[in-house]
Amino acid sequence: MKRLLLLPFLIFIILFTLSCSDSPSSSSTTSSNKTNTSPALSQSTPLPATMATGTFQEYPLPQSDSGMMRPAIDHEGRIWFGEMNNNFLAYFDPRTHTFKQMIPPHGKFGIMGIQVAPDDTIWFAEQYANYIGQYVPTTGQYHLYPLPTLTVPDPNHAGQTMSLPSAPNDLTIDAHGTIWFTELNADSIGHLDPRTGVIQQIPLDAQKTVQMLDPYGITIDPQGRVWVTEATNDHIICFDPKTGKIRTFTPQIPTNQLMEIASDAHGMIWATGFNDGLLLSLNPVTGIFTPYYASHTGNQAGGLYGLFISKTGEIWVTVSAGNMIARLDTTAKRFVLYPIPTPASLPLGLVVSSNHAIWFTEAGSNKVGMLKP
């Protein structure tokens, strides 16, 4: 079966083989009823970049080959993340410089997205075990919310079927405490009400496709709308819970495999691109996309993955192929680049703490990193 939960592992391979593209870029906006095409945009060459020297600290994990994924930070400053290769839910405590690693119930080496709720409980997507999990640090208790399985034709045995997990990937929490998440295999988004435990799934395609769209990243804007990237076709999807309507925004760019997505305080939508060092912004009112290409050598683009917008509005990304942390200076139209001391560290996800420290996972070197700009 095509793309049977392979996308997370392809990240580690593809990011080292990225190249820069010179095709033009434009944008269009599509709804379920009509298609509106905005004026074409000329492709931006890589933005000017300034090399900066911040203060780095790196903390190696106890084991090698951990398969670290995206981080989240709680109100005590602990950095939480999944270790896919070790089947751990883990955290690093900067106060004691110690790690704690736990095997979640029925875990199948699949913790991807992770978020910290306002009450400091930890929510995570277990992609292979096919559930949304909640961990309560104060009690050590877990609460599991299983997702439906999919019955599809077995490509290797004519006339037979096989079961697939819905495959939850990334998740976010809205202002009401509802947990929203993407489902890679089910081509859907889902939401979970922690008060009732009820899960509802929303197909992103009217045909209820399976493994065709790869809904990947997810975020909530200030109006409560849910935004999703589709990695297969570079769509950005907007779902409005108030109306139930879905809108599709399509940037006319070379195939880029859009990954992480975030909304800033003004409702602008930002997304990272896998292939061309692309940071993409979308104005939901006009439907216009603006591309920002990051260069890590001066003439070659590096793939972007992690994305975080701080409370002060700073836009931070991981330049995974370039082994750097970067900030977009929107005023000067340039990237500020911070090379990571460990070579080939493969920075993946990142988060900004209350004291303006940038914490990130190093999937290639099995470390938790911290940057003080």
C-alpha cells in the first residue's frame, strides 16, 4: 500500500538530497464551490542571509539512534518529545540536565506530534498504535483515545482486504481545550473533546480517500479556524468549525512537500517546504502567497522543517539540510542564520521558551539543543 506510514522516515533521507528550484511561483484559492486565481508571483531568489553567533548548549540522550521528533515545552521549562526508535515519551529538564524516558501504554514506536495543554498535561499522537494519548505528569497516569482503523483492498492479495491505522501525525489545542490532529492514512483531520472523550473525524476530500493527501501539519488561527498542510499536493486547507466549510489554497510552486504550519497573531499563515528551503506565508483574506527562500551556502537552498512563531511574533525555522536554526527578519527581508556546533545534527522541531531560548531536537546527533540568540 502506497506510503504506508513511511513519510516520517523519509524525512531523514530526503532532507540530505534537497536542491534549489528556479520555477516561477503564484497562488490560487479554491473553495468547495469555486476557484479564484490570484495574480502570479515571481519566484524569490534566496533571501540575503546574515550569519549570527548565538550561545548554544547541546545535551546528548542516553541512547543513540533515538528517532527524536518535535518538541514542546511545559510551564516548568521541561522539553517534551517522542523517541520513535526507542518507543519513548521523554522529557529533558534544563534545571537538572537530566532526561526521563517512559514507554507509553501499547506504544508501537510512533510518537510524532506533541503538545502541552494549559494544565501541563501532555498530549501526543501515537501514529502506529493509532491513538491520541494524554499523560498527566503529576500522577503518572495515561489516558488513551483510540482511532478507527481503515479497511482497504490488499494490493498483494486480490479480493482480500487489509487494515490500516488512521495514523495521527501532528496535533494542536484550540482555545476551548479541544485537541485537533491530522490523520495521514485517513486523509482527514480529527478533533477530540477531552471532557467527553468523543472523537470526530472530518474527511478532507468528498470522496473520503485513503493515503492520497498526506495531511501533515496543523494549527489554529486567532479566529479558531483549523489550518492543515497536505504534503502530497502542496495544498493548504482551512476548516472552519463554525460553518463546517473547507477551503483549499494552492500555491503555484514546484513540488515542495509542505510540512509544518503555524498562524501568527494577525492570522497570517506560515508553512515550511521540504525541498527548496521554502518558508511560505499566506494571507487568508486575499489568498496571496509570499515565498521566502532560505539559503545556507549563499547559492543553494536547504530544506526547512520545524516552524515556531514566538509570542513576540518572531518566526523561527530549522534549516535541516543546512544544520542551522534561522529567524526570518520580515522588516529587512533576510534570514538570520545560526549554525549548530554539532555537524550533521539534523535539527527537526523547535520551540521558544518564555525566556527567549530556542529549544530544538537534533535527530541526526541524538541531542536536545538550546540556542540563546
